[in-house]
Amino acid sequence: MTTTRPADNRPWNARPVYSHPARKTLFIFGGDPASGYSSQGDVLVSQTADGVDLNSIWDEAAILMSEWNKRRGALASLVSYSTINVGDAIPQTVGGDHFEKASEYGEPTGLRAEPDALILGYDFEDYDLASRMTWKFLRSATAEQVRSVINRALESDNRLTTGGILRRLYDPTEGLNEFGHKVFGLYNGTDGMVPPPHAGQTFTSDLSHYLVSGNTAIDPGDLVDGINQVRSHGFGTTPNSRLLVLCHPNEAEIISTFRRGVVTNGVESKFDFIPSASAPAYLTEENVVGQVAPGEFGGLEVLGSFGPAWIVPSYFLPTGYIAVVATGGPNSPSNPVAFREHANAAYRGLRIIPGRDQRYPLQDSFFQRSFGTGVRYRGAACIVQIKASGAYEAPEWSWT
């Protein structure tokens, strides 16, 4: 009896490439089933043309990605709160209950469920990314090469989750989750919702926390407008909260020039920009009165302060926008955006799932993440788009 070796030269115990029909949709470039695979030929080169070891390059890239991911993750945690709930009923103001004078026989007013609580839903999606390493690649590759694929997956996951949180903060578009709960952005002035009164102030249904500056360059009035919108609802005014101005370094550089009484782009500044404790040494003829902002907050650089807000620049934020956010710190329940994960702990976080051959789990393994977002406090942040006229437009994210 004779046997014939498979025509494609696979080992005897290898399975067909398409043993799992549901995964066929991953191949989007023509009909080549090997598209997107790391093959044996990918490890034939061990150094660059100028003699630099590729392993050292992968090590350097991993360190760089790790540092960037720390900063990007820190940015997301300052505006979000992790939860497994599909939605929450959350009061949209801070405080509101009062004591009354006691009488000998009367009953005191009882605390009850907040009448201004709003039901806020959080959406949810599943995401995955395949490693696509063949057994021949794993046989010939170095540990550094295999780790480089994993590091890229970690970086992609960080980009996905942080991007999802920031897009929700900057986008007023309303949606629905799988249970029919509305998924909100900040107050946008178009959905008919009236913010609850606070500290004697009442609001109208056209109040929006997505503003347009009315100028082609940032000015001190843009910061004051955003700060006032947030503080008018009671956010950023309590000892356990902090007002941040999140912006791209391009806008932060201009903000650092604002001085009280000085006109910038036709608007007189009400406050001075005061450099933080970590700022380089500088000369001044004036004295700083009050507490100087720290050099770091929640793992992020603090450039300085403007009035009651700290200026936090980040290259992960879009140019042409500033975001005034009231935060309680990393992953605080008072942060404006919810980060929803699965109720079952086994499906939370980034998961690496073994490939089809359990004896070799890295072969054709893939990474999986499930999460969703939604705004928890619609008045706890305000976005200002820097443009001369027109309606607010959500930014396009180049890195998400």
C-alpha cells in the first residue's frame, strides 16, 4: 500500500487553512488564503543593511510603544470609569439635599431617589485581531520576533480602547445599546433634554456643551466659556474633583502666552497662565500668588494652570479642539465617560485565544477585546472647536 504526500507539502498532521469556515471573512485581499500570514521567508533577514541587529530594533520599539501606551492609557482613565453595567440611573447635578429645622412632633423630610436621575446606556461591541503565525514561522523565528507581534497587538488594543473613550467624549451623536437604552454624548442642545437646575440656576433645552469658538485661533474666551459651562452644573467645584483643559500641544503653546488684561485674538484674558512646578526655570518681574499646579497628574504632564483649570497637553488629542473635563482622578466614578466591560469576568480585558491546534497555542492565535462606552455625566465636560463659524463637527481621529 502506498500513500501520497499532500500536494501542498503540509506535514501529515496539519489541518487545512480553512478548518474554521467562520474565519474566512478575515481574508479581504483577493482569494489568497495566505494573505496576512507571517511565513518562513519572513525570518531570513537578521540585520539591516547597515549591520544593525533586528532584535535590538524590536527591543527599542517595544520600549517606545510601552511608554506611549502608558500615556495614552492615563489619558483615558482620567475621563472614564470602568463598569459592567449596561446602563445607570445617575443624577446629573452635584448635591441638592437640605436639612430643615426640627420640630418636637413633626417628621423630617426623607431622602428619596433623585428626581433628576437620568437613565444612561452604554453600548458594547466585540473586537479581534489575528496573529497569523504559521508553524514554520514559529520554528524559525526568534523570541524577539514572536514578542514583536504580541507587542503590536497590545499597542492596537490600547489604541482601540482609548480611541473609543475619546470619540464618545467628543461626539454628540446619540445611539442605542442592545437593551434599547439611549447612549448619550454631552448636552448638545438638539435632543430636547433640559439640564436640571443647580445652585439657583435654571437651564434651557438648547444648552450645548459642544461649542464653536467663532475664531480661527484659540483665545482666552474659549477656555473661560468651557470652564463656565462645566462649573455651572456643579462639576469641578468640589474638593474631590479637578478641572482639566485637555488639548493638543499646538493649542497648549498658545495658551501658555495668555496673560490677565492682555488681548489675544480680540479677547481680553481674565486669568494668567501660570507654569507648573515642573516647568523650566524662567525669569519674571511678577510674583506668583497662590498654589502652583503640579508637574504631573494621573500620569500625565501638567503644563500649567489657567484660572481654576490645569492645562494637560497630549499628542493623542486632536488639533483645533479643547476639552474642559471635570475629573475625580484615574477611573473615578465621577468621571464623565463609562467604559463598559462584560458582566462575566472571563470576558473582560484583552484576551489571547489559542489557535486551532491546542498543542501549539501561538499558531494562528488571535486577540480579543469586548467593551463599550457612554457618557455618565452630560454636564461634566465641554468641548470647544476652534473655527470661525458653522455648527460643531466631531474630530476625525488619525491614530484610532
